[in-house]
Amino acid sequence: MPSIFPSLLINGIDLKRGRLFETHDVDEARDMCGRVFSPHQLHITRPRQQLHASMDSLPFGAMSISRLTWGAAVDVDPQRLGNYYLLCIGLSGTASFEVGRERVQVTTNHAGLVSAAPRFRFSASSDFEQLVLRLERPAIDAAWLALSGRPASVPIDFAGSMALDAPAWSALGPLLHTVAAGLRGEFDGMALRHLNVCLEEQVCTTLLLLHPHNQVEKMDARGQPDSLLQRRAEEWMLERIDQPVTVTSAARACGVAVRTLQASFQRVRGMGPMQWLRRQRLDAVRTSLMTSRAPRQSIAQTAMQYGWTHLGEFSRAYRSAFGESARETLGKRH
């Protein structure tokens, strides 16, 4: 069984606030959808069926989530995406994707991952409805550079098929649920400032690490742990302790691949760089709570200021680190 059901991703999201079109007209559906994705050909494949197409699309940082259905059996031919990738998750019905030489059946148990470069087209059943995550090609390329230490010599080409019980989906699911929480309005502007930067990178990195692609054998594992590198990275992150920071941005600032930085931290600190930063941010929250002169300091606002976007997780981590709740810490100031 899938570890995370696709339909649960959109529970509580008012996707219709991003309604782009709802139409029976083939030309209108093709043209409006083509403005968001790529220009394409669209044909109804069963006689006497009438199109009832609709599309909702909501941005989340540089990514976007779209829900799309045609209400009729159709052939869709965009040829190539070019500058972006699509993770297509079936909500109902089925579709047959042709991605390069690979044929992929997209169902509620099987997602399709369409890369930027290969030839792409598909046929969909009349009840096919999909949730589509769009990732920009520069984000994939940047994540690859961070992981490997070198630009990709050819466009990253992922395997088109992703089972929803595969490791890649199991890792992507929680990230997508966080995106969904953001679209439901569960985070304020301060938290979104961190999430918008981090989530796209995490999704791209997860795909590159856990889903097959044409460059996987070229991952750079040659980086050697270096305490000087680790100290330089720590200084850089501490200077930005209340700003959005990712492991990729830290590695880039130090001029090394992500794996090199991670190896350095594991040797010197026994943990990854982001795990280390989370602890420093806990210390920063505690210091702020104990020293601020604000008469009614908000614990939630202070936590989010230092990158803690999930308050339940923050509360558990704080108590584990200091043996008391943040509220108890705040009470000691009086």
C-alpha cells in the first residue's frame, strides 16, 4: 500500500482559488493549459464524448501545484517540456505516458516523473484527474551541482515511473505534505520565508538521491572531511542564523559539494550541518526568551524567527534539549 495516499495531499486546500479555467471547449482548454505548462496538441479520442476540462494552479515559492482533468478520453502531446520537470500524481482514472522510450502507467498507486528533455506525450482516460508538481530545471541543475560538485554534462533525465511504495515517494511525501500545509495557510509569512527556500531544494535533492536518473553514477564521493571547512561553514551559518539557510547554500558558500560538507560535519560533530544548525537555533531561541526586554514576547514568533516552522516539533526539540518547555524558560525571566 502507498505510504502516503495522493488524495490526502489536497485535503483542506482551496484549490479553486487558483481556478484557471473550466470549459467544454477544446481550444480554450488547450490554450489556457498551455499558458501554464507548454503549448501542446489536445484531441478527444472517443466519439460523442464532450470535454469538461478544468485546471487549478497555486504557486508555492518557485514551485507550483496544479490539479487538472479533462472529463473525456484525450491524447495530449506537448513534445518536450524544455525548462521544467513535472511530477504527475494520479487522483483518479489512468493515463499512459510516453517519456522518451519509456512507457509509464500513471494511476493512484503510480506517479509519473517527466523530465525536461525527452519527448513526451500521453493518453488519459475520461476519469483521469492528476495533481501536478512543477519543478524548474535550474533548481534541479543547482541541486545536482551541489551534490556532485560539477555541472551536469547533459540534462538530468529521471526514470519516468515512481511507485508510491518506493523510497523516493516515502521521502517526498512529508515534503509534499508541508507544501500542502503551506497552501492551506498553516504557516505565517515568517515561516514561509524559510519554507519557500528550503522545500524546493529538498524536493530536488530527494529526487536526485533516491530516484534513478542518467547521472547517478557520477555522484562525487571524493570529498574528504576537513575541520577547517566545518568551522568555516559554522561561521557562515551562524551569521545567518535567522535567515533561510539550506545545506546547498552552505556548501556553495564554502566552495564544496554537499557531500563534502556533510562528511566534514559527520567527522567533527557527529551530525549533519543542518542538524547542527537546528541546535544552534534552539540556543538562539532560548537566549532570546531569557534576555529580551519585550513585555509579552511570543514564543511562536521567536521560534519561527529562527527557522522553526513546525511548532509542535519545536516544542519537543526544546524540551529534549533543555529539560523544560519554552514557556517555563520565559517564566524564569520574571
